[in-house]
Amino acid sequence: MESIWEKTVHLPKFESLRNDIRADVLVIGGGLAGLLCAYELTQAGVDCVLAEAGRLCGGVTKNTTAKLTVQHGLIYHKLLKEFGPERTRAYLEANQAALKRFRTLCRDIPCDFEERPSYVYSLDSRKELEQELAALDKLGHPAVLADKVPLPFPVAGAVRFDRQAQFNPLKFAAGLLNGLKIFEHTRVLEVKTGEAVTGGGRIRADHIVVATHFPFLNKFGCYWLKMYQSRSYVLALEGGPNLDGMYVDGSGKGLSFRNDHNLLLLGGGGHRTGKQGGGWAVLEDFTRRHYPGAQPVCRWAAQDCMTLDGAPYIGLYSPRLPRLYVVTGFNKWGMTSSIVAANLVTDLILGRDCPYQEVFSPSRSVFHPQLAVNAGESSLNLLTPTRPRCPHLGCALKYNPQEHSWDCPCHGSRFAEGGQLLDGPATGDLPHPPPKHSKA
Ligand code: FES
């Protein structure tokens, strides 16, 4: 189940760490967020090393649909209510700066960067779209209410942002690697003050950035309570229409669309990891009904960290740990959020003022209804007496018949049928292979 990006791009391989080393900054995690942190810090003249547990971009980055947009669903109306105008404007400006940085970087990196309009549609609520437009008007961001979109079902309308973009994430990542100090297959086992312990040696560093998708240090920051993970599915269709734009359902539960060369990427079927969901079956059914001439040529799934209030956590891992940083919780908008994270972390490490610090602060308020949902889900699965158990914090794993994996509903760790770790925050395989299972 390789994505179209993996099929077309093969990133160079890097050695694993075999001795003790020292650097100004250690970045843990070699997805796009970690790579961009290492890239921006190195560009700023900082001696930086990156340690990746597996292969570079081997997690979410290879499975994204790679939309570069500041339009993160119908988020601005919601953020205005949650954060007020000042912090919402900071969120918007941080993402506008990220999109601008992508434009600059992509001039020199051949990565199929293309400008496209971005649309968030609603199936039935014109009011939600109008509220979003009013919020954008208040923030001074141009947007248009489109009555029609070229999708094969009726909509109440769509909010359109012009001059957004799409690209090939692995081609882009390949263009960042020159001059970076990278160790692959180097899992960080423990982080102490100013030092990370790996199987191949110790890395001493003044600053450490945890960019491991879901943070793996449980003792601090309560990320296991502040986030859950969500899976979503993608089909690449040959013979589908060219939609000349990027489209996503504003409810967060529907479908997404974008083209890549002659393919149409159809996304959806999402659900909380470890729960039942529509998966690829929803997308296949939609294809049969609406694009009968199209053929799926490739399919894959992505996994995203979802925060309590819809904004990422970027900044100090915990107020008690002054030189340990975290970048996580991108809420399915990982491309622009990765650059926001790289800019913000670089500013923090270099002691520069950053106007976006507060809105992304990982220690902002946790009083949000989603906190109770997360706590309830964890309690329920901790008390469920079935096996196998998740080695992260002990929840009961659920069999995922679509992907033949064992998934954790608490925080989203996943394991292959043989027990091998697929996704964190767990950091190792299951101690015993789980029982054979053919259906949920
Ligand atoms: Fe936390 Fe499973 S991922 S208990």
C-alpha cells in the first residue's frame, strides 16, 4: 500500500549513529517537520543533527495529500471564538508566512509545485460558509463564496482561497537534504537534560526538538491526554476528472479531492484510530457511483494527530524543561504547519521574538470538551480486559480488518499482525505476537 509519492521518489539512505556525538541542536524525527526544523536551523548557522528511528519521511509525510494552504477547513470562525482576534490573526499570519516560504524554497527544488485554488465546501450549511467568510473579512483575508464547484454532488457552496498550492512532498524533502547531518535507524530511547540516548551512542545537545509525530516522552506535557490520532484513506484514480483545485468538506467528515498529473486523489473514510470507519470501501463505492470510468491505481492511509482546539502544539515541551521543544498536533494540515513549526522553533532557539508563540504554545489552556472525550476513551480502553495490550500506556488494542493491524484507540499506536510497531507514541514492538485474527 505505497502512496504515489513513495512509488516515484526514493530518498537517499543515511548511516545510523555508531558513536557519541555533540551538536548545538538535536532534532528527533525525520518527517517533513523535523527535516524543516533541521534545514532552517542549519541555514541559520546552527550546528544541528537529526536522528530518525526508521527511514526519513517514512511516516505521515509519505502519506499526505500534500496541500499547501492556509485554509485549514472552516477554522477561522472557530478560532475567533476560541482564541479571539489577536491570536487568530497570529495563526493566519504564521501560515501565510509558511506558504510564502514554500514558494521561495520550491523555486529551487523541483517538486511539482503548482498553484491551485483551495475550496472548503459544505453539503448543507450555507450559514457555516457565511460565518467563515465573515471571520475572514474581520481578519482581512481575501476569500470568495463560490456557489458551484465541479464535484459530482450538490453542495450549499464553498469558500475559495486563491493562489494556494500543491506539490510532491518527497521530491520537496529530497531537495532539503544537502548539508544536513542525518542519522537514520537511530531510535532515541531516552532523553535527559542536554542528552539523548540511542542504541548507537549518546547525542549531547544544548537544545532538543521532539518532532516524532506523536511525542513519545510521557512524563511531561500530557500529550497523551491532549491529543488523539485519526486515520484517513486515499485512492489515486486514473481516468477521473481534472478538478483544477483542491477541495475538502468543511464538516471534517466528508471527502477531499486534488489532482496530481493524470491522477485524481480522493480522500476520506476517516475515523479515530482504533475505531471502526468507512475506510477505502467508502471511496471505492463513491468512485463506482460518481466516476464509473475511473480506476483506482493506488491506495494508502494517513494518520494525523488531533489537538483539543484545532491548533498545533509548537514550543516548549513543558514549561519545566527550558531547552526541550515539541512540534506536533497538525490536525491534518501538516505541510504548512511543518514550516510554521520550523520557523517558530528556530526563533525560540535563537532567542528571537516570535509573534506566533502564544497561539501555538503547548501549555495553553486544556479546558475544552475534547479533553473529556479523550479521557473517557482512555479510561474505557484501559478497563477493557482484552488482549493484546498496547505497550504505550496499556490500553486494549483493536484489530483493524482493513489494514490487518492492531490499533490503539487511546492515542493511536499501531502494530502489524506480527507485533511490529507501525505508529507511535509506543516506542517498541509488542512483547509477544498477537493472536491470528481474520476479522474485527
Ligand atoms: Fe497510548 Fe496505546 S497509544 S495506550
